[in-house]
Amino acid sequence: MIRIVIAEDQRMLLGALGSLLDLEEDMKVVGKARNGEEAVELVHKHDPDICIMDIEMPLMSGLDAAEQLKEHPCNVIILTTFARSGYFERARNAQVSGYLLKDSPSEDLANSIRVIIDGRKVYSPELVDIAYKMTNPLTDREQQVIKLMSEGKTTQEIADQLLITNGTVRNYISTILDKLEVGNRIEAISKFKENGWFN
């Protein structure tokens, strides 16, 4: 019997997923979580074979939870609406066993679970395409700058925090806008966020 924990903050979807998987003869849902924190607790409590996890959840995201469960023998499957390269990259770094999109047919989920139990990984084809097309173009320092920009810091405040000059910060911002192919800071932050590149 394949034992499963599901983490999903939308109650209706959590119930529907649980019911669907319980209909499979070789599967049993042993725990349901409403956020990443609960998911990590339930995995340690029940030692399931599989943990299906949404990404954007309160208290702790599915990706943060997956990173915490990296050393645990449980196979983590990300099930999300977000086909974002940054999320996919983080999920792979957390060594998740699967990354599936919620608009996939429901029978795909059960089949993917069986494939993963056999020791293979399952990624939605759309994600593989996105991951190859779009990787984060910013250096570590540029990422520090855009993160501070997203917190509403001024050029001077960024300079003070990173112990660099005002002019250097302006150069970084100019490079960030060029690399992200946008016209201003707000568009840069928005594009960086849309791709799931903020850690």
C-alpha cells in the first residue's frame, strides 16, 4: 500500500485529492495538511511513501517544506498551478521526485505516484521546456540588489547595506534592467517574482 500525505491550503481541493487517491486500490491517504509546517510534521509522524505538496501555502511554502524534507526518505511531489522556472529550479535542488501541474488529468497523478515509487522522477513536460528557455540571468550580487529593491529600499539604503557606493548600485540596477529586458525597477521586480526567482 502506498501511503500518502497531502498538503494543500484550499480545503475543497485537499478533500477532492484525498478522495481521488483513496479510490485507488494500492493507495491510502494517511494525512492532510493545510500548510508546509503541518506537512513536515505529518511526514515525520506517519513516515509516508509520498508527500504531495502545493507551493504557495501559509506559514511555510511547499518549496521550503520540500527543502526541509530533503534528507527524509519520503518522495515529495510538487503539485501546483505555477509553471515557473525559478520554482522548478528550487524544486529540483530540493531533490523532489515530481513536479506536476494542477491542470493535468487526475489519472496522471496516480500514474505518476506509481512511477515515482518505482524509483523514477516525473516532471510536467511544460516545465522542462520552461527551465531550458529561462534561467535566472542575475549574479548573486545582482540578486541581493533586486531583493533590497523589492523591499522598497532606496539606492542610498542599498549602498549602505551592501557597503558599496551609490554609483555602483546604480550600475547594478542598470545591468539588472538590461538583463531582465525591462524598463524600470517595478517591472524588474515583477518579472523576477513571476519567474519564481526570489528565494
